[in-house]
Amino acid sequence: MERTKVVVCGATGMVGQIYVAMLSDHPWFELVGVAASERSAGKQYGDVARWYIQGDIPARARNMTILPCTADAIAATGATLVFSALPSDVAGPVERSLADAGVAVVADTASHRMDADVPLIVPEVNADHLEALSLQRKGGKRGFIVTGPNCSTAGLVLSLKPLQLAFGIRRVIVVTMQALSGAGYAGVPSMAIIDNLIPYIKGEEEKMECETQKMLGSWMDGAFQPANIPVSASCNRVAVLDGHTESVLVELDRPASPEEVESVMRSFQGEPQRLHLPTAPDHPILVRSESDRPQPRLDRLAGEPARARGMAAVVGRVRSDPAFATGIKYTVLSHNTIRGAAGNAVLTAELLAAKDLL
Amino acid sequence: MERTKVVVCGATGMVGQIYVAMLSDHPWFELVGVAASERSAGKQYGDVARWYIQGDIPARARNMTILPCTADAIAATGATLVFSALPSDVAGPVERSLADAGVAVVADTASHRMDADVPLIVPEVNADHLEALSLQRKGGKRGFIVTGPNCSTAGLVLSLKPLQLAFGIRRVIVVTMQALSGAGYAGVPSMAIIDNLIPYIKGEEEKMECETQKMLGSWMDGAFQPANIPVSASCNRVAVLDGHTESVLVELDRPASPEEVESVMRSFQGEPQRLHLPTAPDHPILVRSESDRPQPRLDRLAGEPARARGMAAVVGRVRSDPAFATGIKYTVLSHNTIRGAAGNAVLTAELLAAKDLL
Amino acid sequence: MERTKVVVCGATGMVGQIYVAMLSDHPWFELVGVAASERSAGKQYGDVARWYIQGDIPARARNMTILPCTADAIAATGATLVFSALPSDVAGPVERSLADAGVAVVADTASHRMDADVPLIVPEVNADHLEALSLQRKGGKRGFIVTGPNCSTAGLVLSLKPLQLAFGIRRVIVVTMQALSGAGYAGVPSMAIIDNLIPYIKGEEEKMECETQKMLGSWMDGAFQPANIPVSASCNRVAVLDGHTESVLVELDRPASPEEVESVMRSFQGEPQRLHLPTAPDHPILVRSESDRPQPRLDRLAGEPARARGMAAVVGRVRSDPAFATGIKYTVLSHNTIRGAAGNAVLTAELLAAKDLL
Amino acid sequence: MERTKVVVCGATGMVGQIYVAMLSDHPWFELVGVAASERSAGKQYGDVARWYIQGDIPARARNMTILPCTADAIAATGATLVFSALPSDVAGPVERSLADAGVAVVADTASHRMDADVPLIVPEVNADHLEALSLQRKGGKRGFIVTGPNCSTAGLVLSLKPLQLAFGIRRVIVVTMQALSGAGYAGVPSMAIIDNLIPYIKGEEEKMECETQKMLGSWMDGAFQPANIPVSASCNRVAVLDGHTESVLVELDRPASPEEVESVMRSFQGEPQRLHLPTAPDHPILVRSESDRPQPRLDRLAGEPARARGMAAVVGRVRSDPAFATGIKYTVLSHNTIRGAAGNAVLTAELLAAKDLL
């Protein structure tokens, strides 16, 4: 089988580098180009990208000449699929123009997440939302935009989906302790966070609240119907490099014991598992029984097989809540730049490929 | 006025040192002795206490010979008041035996907090609970035990009290991000917490839940009536030296706007302010308007005048909650070894003195 | 006595804020203005300066309108003395133009440190270098520039001076572990330094080597004669907020025991102590006897009286070196934004005032 | 080929776990037992070992019953080789008694490092020192002890050896910035090191000085002749989880340019490379050309192939020293629990096997 040619836009940043690492030996996708801002275009990737990841930059990418993020430049590579990790201030129109030019765009940026015809996908949670692509492709257009959620939403919805299926959800209250990489490499100065935390992340709480409702909702009659589940999010930044930890309280529709909750989480699987997608973790939710797990440094790279490292959400401390008759509390951790960004997008692209939507 | 002679039991630990620092120049109390474990007794305080606080050990304490925590040893100093910062495994019986011997014991340890006749006091919140001392003193006994709450409860109840008074409270959900000093100097290994957090603190959630109910309840007909307020606590340890930060969601009885909530918090005062106690902060709750405060490193030493540094709770991000019709969310920060331990105990002792209960 | 009117240029940055804090209640200097970049000029200081220091911005400064760093704007305030904490890319010409306009400029920036007629001063070390001002003032000019050393040089030369006086110095080898604030508030991203260190600081080693030679040298026959002491510096950045720690090895001219070295350090005093300058620490070098001190968090604010906090260098671990017959090793710590920047400049200005050079 | 049966003594600690991870799939060695203190003996390894390493405990080890560290218990497993990661207070006599009972003991503990007949080995540096085993085996004894250096010495001697061979070494001055794991899991409290560093590690400087001399010396006429190279070490603990960074200054016998130094380091190989030992890195020293490397978080796991991760020393910033005519400065980093402990011991055992010394 010939591999689909892909380009990463925004390839020099931290998430861009994870794309490059994940795609440098991907069985279905062939990385044929890296694109970035005008400032970097024309230079060699290895000269521009300060490589943040342990180990060295993949040999294949090192010598690539950085492209501008234009439809022409991407067309010249033969790529039909683009992963977008562009900065939020430029992502919107660039992604739109690429889609208009016939490119399949899988974005982990915020610009189009809440668009009426753009699916917001965690493949295990709402693969059926891809039906919305028929709206985007009306009139025979090839290009489209698919997005993934904010990094703090990804782990949350993964953990909520089996509860919604098994018991129904009445209300969600989540407090996050988010990693530094979520703000980008230079996003949080060290002077701001050592011996400290910051109880605020701009726009994050609103994103978590509405994205969760969209993703747990349905695509019906040609429109997204958000789930009728009130969500309250409070977001904090802590001195952790990678891995968002979240204290979650769910008021269920029907009572369930912690054991029942753990059980439906452990056995949860979605389309990626059924389709045996290359980056799919065997179990999208791992439930740990130790009293003090998950912990970001120990658990953020969870997920088997090796290609799915960082793709599993890890849940622990499942217990009944004393303030709600049908309340369940737990802690969920997921890797913010893998499951919360690049990894989720690669898995989404695999889903598109498996469903013949590319 | 002659100052009351006091001894600190458990004086070598981290909280013990804060007592020593606060009492080395106190206008009402005279530090006449430091007591610790049998292992340390007989040695010089300056030789045993590894001084954790910036600056040097107070000259007065440095040369004191460490006493054993026995009624005889304390009686020999002339002290009638003891502050207990003993380790939890020995605190209970020692405190009891001192009280039985006629000493007034103000403890920040957990052993007697939930006893039926022991007041659990944050002076601004429930000074009236001191009436329970009449039960302890029945039959003319002089000694008694008064306690302060767990370090993570102190800031919470301070912030809740004005809401209870003004609007009524239906339910409380709190997620903590607690400082390392709360576990004692060697409590959390650096290998456990750098680039990490721990989503669990043993026994902490239960303490926060029942202590809050006791403190927001009443003393009536010779017994404590806990408040009928469900409290759900989730406790996390983060890489911060001092200062517990808490994301709080309160379902009120009556609706209130964020401005109304800020207003009742800002104007809140209690007995310590009315009585002008030496360690009382002018305002026990400071409300900040910046979007990203309170932060532990910047705000943990809040409180005026100078003697009250670390005694004010700092609140920020007051906002309506999307998941409850009468929900209010905010972040509260308080210094765990000052307001959450030694400082609160000193203020409690001042309250006892002002009310002629010593 | 009327106080000298002063303006701080570069007042919004981290060092600028320390100036503002130190000058808000200074007995000899009156802060009459704060100046910063064109971008900030015209706005209120309290609105622009993100206050990095524990506690709140001084009331006096909060409402000041930020001035541009021009001679006219400064003249309009009546100020005759300017402290410069300007960014290195603009400091040079601005400082020169202010001096040309008749203003006394005390700078902690690098631009003019090695100029042939500009004294590079740590007041305890080389107050006599101020004689070079006669060169700058030739022809009756009032204005001049005086500078202070790089933050990592300040503590080093303080500790070397008594050794030079007592034993002579043949060679110096220093390895630094420098704090984050030395790079400015946003200088080191948290992603770069948590669970990490950076073995390089641009230009720092060269600065330490030549500045030390200039400061330990002499002013003779109208020119600076650098000391003939080879200096080897290796500079590292570590995850510490404030306080530069340095492992120093000195090959002495004459052998000396660790006790002798400690003794000359402890008794060392300079002009600031003899003149009782307000910001002078009683002892510019504190020698600690514990095996594991100095430590930045515990010792960076050393210095008595209160106004001199952060002005004392703290030395520990003085011992003989096994690799040199006359080698002595020790660790020295000093506060990089106080003794290494703003505090040293204020002390220098006090020295100028006491010598009637303003 | 049948694999040699091995047991790890001290298997529950941090270094012990690295042994278990490295030996769980080793081509030459078969892990047949884990041994630890009397307190743990008899329990299951998976229940006792708090697994500190990312990922889960190897399935093979999880269910092993912990043995006591006695010759009988080890003999019962059929093991003829023991890796010792015992705590320093018990290691000495246990290792001796195992050797006396005929077991080959490879230890990374300090007890026997300076013994007159015990080789202290970094396989690339002084494989020839294994000749000393003939002394231990005199009289036909089978058992013996071989040791590896202190974790901070390992990287240093690796980087020095090619310089000694090519240019001769007159003097070595090294300042370390050592990782927390070097002190064991609970060795450094978080309260001691966040926003801080500790300029002292007990006994470390002496070890680095004399071990380096022993290892760079020779085995001649039945005795170790230490190299006549003065070594001055200053040791610091910094807030880094793994990876010791060292600022090194070497006075060479003959002048050499930085390029020549880099060249001899890059091309350096030893017995492990010539013998193609399984855990040998292709290049024991990697020289990086970036101005700000090596950095512990990015470089500590250097070494190819995969089995040799953490076995390469990474050198950077090679430059001439201004204080010595033939001085060279550089920074060297090596992984303290792999190359500085377990990994070096496994490589040493491979060397013993390849030389038919087991």
C-alpha cells in the first residue's frame, strides 16, 4: 500500500516536533514536508527547530527545507493531508485556505473547533461526528477540516464517555493541574512557576466546558446537538513539564459504585481499537489501583503498544462523592502534547484513512 | 501587664520553629521553654533544630535546653500555656496529660479535633465554640485543650464563613493544591515531586470534610451541632514550598453575584479584629482583582500589620459557576504553617487571653 | 538635609522594581520619577509594572506616570541622579546622553563597564577607582557614569578582596550556579530549566574574567591597571529563583590556612562600613561554619541591618585545595539582583554622596 | 549459549530497580533472584519495590520472592554472579562474605573500591586493572569482588582517559552539579532543594579525588599505582532528577587545541567497543557542538544502541582555559544511576564474561 503524503504546518514548535517524531516512521503516512512561518521558510528544519525532545531530530526531517504554509507549496510536495499545529493567531485562515484548495486538514488548534460543520474528534469518543464532513464536502469539494480538542479536554472526555454510555451524566465538575508544555516552549517563564502555581489559563475553562458538550453530544439532522450536561471547569498551571492532571467529579444519572465505574472504564474501547489503527492504544483508559496514582511523571507515557505511548488516559482514585447521591470522583491524567494534540490528530487521520475519508 | 509564660512542645520541627519565631518577641506571651522528644531533651535548641527559616534562629531560643514534654518539666518553667506541634503519633496522650495537669493546651495537631468537648477554632470563624471549654473545666479543672484545623481547612473555612452568614451554603466542592511543608520537612522526597504532582494526601480529604462541618456548625445545648453542608474535598500535593491553593465551588442557598461575594468577603471581620488581637490581620480575607491571583509565592505572606504576615487568606477569581444556578467559584490561598498551624494557634491563644480563659 | 532627587530608568523590569522598592523610603534619595521604554511612557507605573516582588507595589510609585528616558524628561523632575537598569541593547547611548546632559548616572548595565574612564565599583572593594571621575568631569562637566559589575562578579570580588590584601592572589578559578532572575523575568522558560540546568550563559564568562581583573586592579597615572591575575570562569544556570552560588578556587601568593582565610573575610570592611552608609551591611562577608552552607534560599537575603538585606556575600566551606600548594577553596553566595545589581548601585550612589561627588 | 544466572542484592532501591530493568531481558545474564534486607525477604518483589521508573515493573521480577543477601540463599538459585546495590552501611561485609563463598560480586557500592586487590572499573578506562583479580583468586578461590566508581567519578574518568592517552594530564579541577537520584529516593527532601541548591555532598569530593587517581593509574607488580595527578573536586547538589553535570578544567602535559581534544574524545573507544559487549555504547563519549549542551534532561539517556541508553558520557563546551597555558575546559554529563552505577556494573560483568573471568 502506498502511504499518504503528509505535511506538518507549524512544524518547528513543540507540538510540531511531536508530529515530526511520530510521522518519521509511520506505516500509513509519509512525511514529505515541514512548513512554518514565513520567517523560517527556506531554511533547513534542522537549523531552525530547537529540538526539545530527548534524543536527536529524526534524520529524515533534519535536512528538509521549511515550506511556507501555502496551498501551492504543499501541493508541490504531493501531500493531500496536512497536520496543523500553527499558532492560534494565524491558524484559522491558513487552515481554511488549505481546505478550500482541496487538502484534508487535521488540526489541533482552536480556530475551527466550534464551527457548525467541523467535527471535533477524539476517535474513541465520537468517531460518528465525522459524518459532518459530508456537509463540508457538499458540491464535490475534496478538502475539509477536522479538529481535535483542547489539550485539557482530551483526557476528560475520554474518561467521561464510558460513564455517559453506562450510567448517564448529569453534571461534571473538573479542576485541572496543567503542564507547562501546554503553553508552548516559552509560554511560562521559570520565574513565574518555580515554588508557585498560577490559578488561571486564559480561555481554557470556556473551551473545556463547550468542547466537552459538543463532543459528548450528537450529530443529528445535519447539525451538532451538544449534550445537555452542565460542565464547570477551573484551570490551574503547575510546575510539571508534560501531562495534565484533573480532579473530576461526575454526578451520574444512575447510581454506580466505584467498582462499576472502574469496570466500564477498563473495558472501554472505540473505533480505533476495533479498526486496529496503528496509533491506537490497546486500552484507551488505564485504571490504576494505587492510592496515589496517576502521577504525571510516572504515567504520562502510558499506552501500549510502543507507538501508542502517551495515548492512554490514566485514571485513579475512583471513589464515591460525599456531596452528591450519585457522585463519583476520580483523577485522570493524559499527555497534553500527545493525546491532547499531535497524537490525537494522527489517530484521527488514521481513522479518516480507515474509513476512506482521505 | 505580665506576659503569660508559654512552652512550645514539638519545637524542633518546621511548625515548631514558626512558633518559636512568632513567640520570640510576642507582646502577651513569653517563651520560657522549648520541648521535644526524649531523644532531643537535654540538648541545646540551637544544636538540635535545623533552622529552616530564612535568617537565623532567635538568640533567645538558641541557648534554651530542650525539655521533655512532661507536665513536671513544663510546670518547672512556670508556664501555664503550651502550644503543641507534636508529631501525630504521640500528640494525643501527651496533650491530654498536660491538660489533666492543669495546663492550657493549644494544639494544631489532629488528635483531639473531633472530640465532643474540644473546640476546633479559627478565631474569626467560630470563637463562640470556646464555650465548650466549660465542659472540659467542669469540676473546677484549670487545664483544657483547644485545637485548630488541618492546614487545608483553615483557609477554606475563613473564606466560607462570610458566605454562610450572608447567603447560606448548600454544598461545597473543593480541590486543593497543597504545599510541601504541610507534610513536614522530610515528608515529600524531591524525587517524588519535581516535574510531578501527587493526587493524594492520606486522611486529608476526610479531615477537610468533617472539620469544615464542625467549624461551620454550632455549639448548642452542650454539644457541637455540625453544619448540614455536604463537603467534597479532593487533595493534591504540588511542588510549592509554602501556601495551600484551593479551587472552591460553593452552591449558595440564595443567589449572589460575584461582586456581592467579593464584597462580603472584603468586609468580613471576626472577634480577633474586634478585640484588636496582636496577631490578627486587619482583614482576614483579601480579595484580589487580577485574573491570575492568588499565587502561593506572591501571596502566602499576605496580612497586615507585620505581625500578621501569613494570617490573611487571599481570594481571587470569584465568578459564577455554570453548573449550579446559585454556584460561585473562586480560588483561595492561605499559608499552611502560619494560618494553617502556628499562627492560627497563637491567635487562638490571644483570643483565650482576651476572653480571660487562660 | 534635603534628599537628592533620583529617577530610575528601566523601572518596570525586575531589577527596576528592586530599585523602586529600595528607594521608596531611602533616607538620602527621593524617588521623583520612573522612566522606561517609549512603549510604556505616559502610562501609570502601577498599570505597567507587573510587580514581581512579594507584597504590593509601593504606594508612592504606583501612581507615577512613566517618563521616557530622555535628558529633558529627567531634568523636568529636578533629578540630578539616575539609576539605570535599562535593557542591554539600549543602555549604552541613553546612559551616555544623560551623562552628557549633566546627570550623574549609576548603572548596573554592561555597556560602559570596561570604558577607560568609567569606574566599575563594588564600594567595599575599589572605592578608590572613583578617582577616574575626574577624567570624565574634565572641562567642568557635571555629569558622569559609574557602573557596577555583572551580577556574578559582585559576590566573587567581594570575597577575593580580603584575600588579595592579606595573602596576594596568583590565580582564580570559579564555577557558577546562577539564578534565573539574572536572565530577566522571561529570560529562562520553565520548559528549559525544570529537571535541568544549562551549562552556558552568553558572554558571562568573559565578563567575569575581565571585570574581576579591572576591579582588583588599580587606578594609576590616569588609567586603570588591571590586576595581573588569571581568572577562569565557567557559568551555569540552575533552577534557583534568586542568588548566585559560586565554587571558587584561589591560588594564593602566600600559603594560608582555612582559619586564616575565614578570619580575614570575617573582619573585612570597606569604605561603606567606615562611612556608615545607609545600605552598607555591617559585615560585607558573612562566613558560615555549617558544612552545607551557603544555600541560596536560606542565605540570599543575608545582611544587617534591615536596609542591607541581600547586600552581604555569604561564604562557606573554606578549605585547603589538594591540587595547589597554596590553594584555598570555598563557596560564595550573593543576591544577584540586590548586591549584584540594584543594591550595589544604591550603595555606590551613597558612596558618591558621602564623598561629595554628586 | 547458556546465560549466566545472576542475582541483584539491594534490588528494591532506585539503583536496584535499574538493575532489574536492565537484566530482565539481557542476552548473557538471566535474572534468577532479587535480594534485599531481612525486612523485605520473603515478600514478593512487586509488593515491596515502589517502582520509580516510568512504565511498569517487569513481569518476570514482579512475582519473585525476595531473598535474603546470604550466600546460601543465592547458591540455592544457581546464581554465580551477584550485582550489589546494597546500602553503604551493610554492603562491605555482605559483599565480602559472598565472594568468600565463591560468588563473583560486581558492586557499585563504596566499601571495597579502594581495597588493594579490588579493581575499580569503568570498562572503557581501565579494563587492564582486572588483572588484580589474580590476587583475589590466589589459592584457587572462585569468588571475587569488582567495583565501579562513585557516580560522579564515572563520567569524569571517561572524559579524562582519552586526554591522558593523547596529551598527558598535569592537574584536574572539577565542580559538580549532581542529580537528586544520587542520594537515593528519599535522600533529599523537596523542602531542601526547590528554589535552592546544596553546596555539599558528604564524602563525595574525597571519593572523586582518590578514585580518579586509582582508575587513571596502573596495575603493576601486583599493586595499584595511582596516577600522579592532583585532583580537586567541589560537589554540589542541584534540582535535577537524573544526570550529573560537571564543569571540568584539565591542565594538560602538552598543549592541545579544543578541536584536538574533541577529536580524541570522539574517536575514543575501549575494550567494550572492541569486544562488542551488549551494553557498550558505540561511542562512549559524545561531543556536542551546540553552545549550551550537554543538559541533563536532554542528554542523560545518550548512547546507542538502545540497550546502551544512558551509557555514553556527553561532552560539550570544549574550550581553552585562560588561566593555564595548557588548560582545557569542558562540561561533561553522565547518567548517575546508569553509567554511574547499574549500567557500568552490567558492562563490567559483560567484560568479565567476555574475558572468561566469571
